[in-house]
Amino acid sequence: MLRSLVTGATGFVGSNLAGHLRQQGWDVRCLVRDVQRAKHLEQLGAELTLGRLDDFDSLVRAVVDVDVVFHTAGRVQAFTDQQFTADNVEGTRSVARACAEASRPPALIFISSLAAGGPSRPGEPRQEGDEDRPISAYGESKLAAERAAAALADEVPLSIVRPPIIFGQRDRSSLTIFRGVQKLRLHLVPGLRKFPVSVVHVSDLCDALVRIAERGARVSPSSNGRPNIAAGTYHVAAERTIMYGELGHLIARAIGCRVVALPVPKFLFWVLGGVVEVVSRMRGRPGLMNLDKIREGLAPGWECSDEKIRAELGYQPAATLEERFAETAAWYREHGWL
């Protein structure tokens, strides 16, 4: 029986992953900052250990006797590049160092982001070996985090996963779009054009993470001063790419209503992002929408190819997008979120 550590276990991906691992018969240890917020994980049979990414000693204790570390913790919203660096880059570096110092270093599966690679060009889904061109502070921090972990690839077996937009049960980011569609019957599309996006349901992502942990390729250690990161990197996505406007229609169908996908000029998105960021700064809490996210939203596309994981590890989404959005809407309703 494999023993795992999940960082960020009270978050969207981490909590789903912990549950999935328990269903698969894994022993699961969860790194948490607050035991009270993690009681639901304990009820799943997971072991809780107190710790933080900026507390190296707690990370060293957490990785003891662990076979695989799933590093899902990180910052998605921030006011400054320094905040992204502290949590995403230095936090990942500390997790990798803790793994390296273990008497038997565990495999490290780092959940990064498609944003680390940057947007796709029209008609050209991103491949794992493409040149990295992040366009946001978040994407740059994720790329820097990948490189920080890869610097220890000769000591720690490392795989990197770059998911696109993730949705599913417990996701509060997608919930904002669901509520907008439900209440306003509108789905705002940035710019007066169609652009492709890849998405993945969290359950399919969890399945992919287990496959990668068990038999995925690892980042090749440095031979000329630079490790081969692409060798151990994977994209994972749903069964098809969609246009961003179609996202609103999929959500509306799942909720049981009609929606209008409304194209909005780019400059209005910049204005909206700026206003929301100012309000967020006044409140002292970063919001889901800000200028960094607007920059990503106005890119030509966010499409990736996951042919590699399908060919190497037999990954296939377990359900269609229509079914996955219906499952998500049902979960939201069941838990009073919609």
C-alpha cells in the first residue's frame, strides 16, 4: 500500500485528491494549517499533520516514510509578485528540499498550471516540449516553481503536471461563473472573437495524478547544467477542447436554463479588472478577478494537447463534459452553493 502526503489538502484540488487516494486504497497524510478546517479529511481516514510551506521543519516531519508527495498547495491570487514568489516558488523549493533530505526521498508530483507554459497559438495546442512563454505573474511564478523543483531532480524523482482550467465539486472559482449564468442568464466572453480553451474535471485530474505517481516519467536530472523538465511534464484535459463561449452553454445546460454568450470589448474587461483590483486592495484581500487574470483571459487561447499522458499511461476522461458539468451543478445544489 502506497503512502502519500498531500499539501494544500483543504483546497479544491487537494481535498478532492485526498478523497480519491483513499478510495484507491492509499494511506494519506495531509499537510494542514488548521486541524479544525480539515476535520472532513480526517473523516475520510486521512492522517492530519500540522505544517506550512514556510516552516521547513514541519515539511521535513511531514515527508517521513512517505512514498509520494502530491504538492497542490500554492497561491492563485496575489497583490504582488513577491507574494507569488513566497508561496509558489519558495514554497515549492522547500517541499522539494524536504523530500531530498528524507532518508528515502519520495516521488514528488508537482501540480503546476498551463499558465506556466503560456497561451496557445490559434490551431496549435500547447505540447509539453514547447517553449515556455508565460504572460502573467501567476504563470511566471509557476514556471519558476517548476525550475526550483527541477534543480533537485537528481535527488528527488519529480513529475510536473500542467492542468488547464479545472472545475468540479468544491470549486469556488467556477461557482462564480455558474452563479452568473443562473442569475443573469449571461456569459461574458472577453473580446470580439472566439478562442479555444482546454478544461479538465477535478476527478479526471485526480485519476491522472495517480497514474503519473505510479508509473509516469520523471524530470531528467541535469547533464549540462539544465534538467530536461519536459521529459517529466504532463498536460491533462477533458475529451475535447471548447470555445470559451461554449463554456457558458455547457453550464446553462447543466443548470437547466438558457444563456447568452455576450462578447465584450477588451477595454471593458481591462476597466472591470482594474476596478475589482482596486476594491480588493481596499479590502485587503485579493479577488478572483484582477489585472493579472484579465491578461490571461485576453490571450489567443489556452488549449493543450494531452496525447502524451493518453499514450504513455492510458489516461482517458471517465465522462463527457456534459456529464461532468451536470455532476458539478448537482453537487453545488446538494451543498447549497447554487
